[in-house]
Amino acid sequence: MEPTTARRQPRKAGTPMRKLVTLLIASSLLALTATAARAQNKDAKAKVKVYDFSGDTIEGDLIKPEGSSVDARDFAKHSSLIKIRKDFIAEILKSAEDL
């Protein structure tokens, strides 16, 4: 058996069948999204509850701890850990001369 030398023609991007399948998939995704949104809205409406406490009187005392309260700690004053070198520019010029 000899191999055939005929090549298949590439399919065109806009064939009617491909357009139809794309349209069906897009419409089904749209329908599923709309259905899910409607179901979510129904669940949100059903879960709303309102409680009315206007007739209840609540009495009580404010309980605070005894003793003195500490507001905040003062941070210690330290000198800077960064030391600014005075000979830095001279070293840069020296390294540039070496190039």
C-alpha cells in the first residue's frame, strides 16, 4: 500500500456547523447563569429575618477591672545604627580611576 500524497484542506474558521455549535454553547451558558442568579435571589429573599426588641428593657451595670490602667509604653531613645561615612565620595572616585 502506498501512502497518499493528498493533503487535507484546512477547515475554514467560519463554517456553518462551527457557528451553530458555538451559538448553542454560548446560549446554554447564558441560560445557566441566569438560572443560577434567579435561584440565588430566591434564597436571599427567603433567608431575611427581622427581630423586634423594642418592648424589651435591658438593665445592667458596667463592670470595669479594678486597679490602675497602663496606657502605653514609652519607646527608648537610641542613637542611629546607620553611620554616615565621610570618605565615601573619595572611595567612589578612586574606584572610577581603576576602570
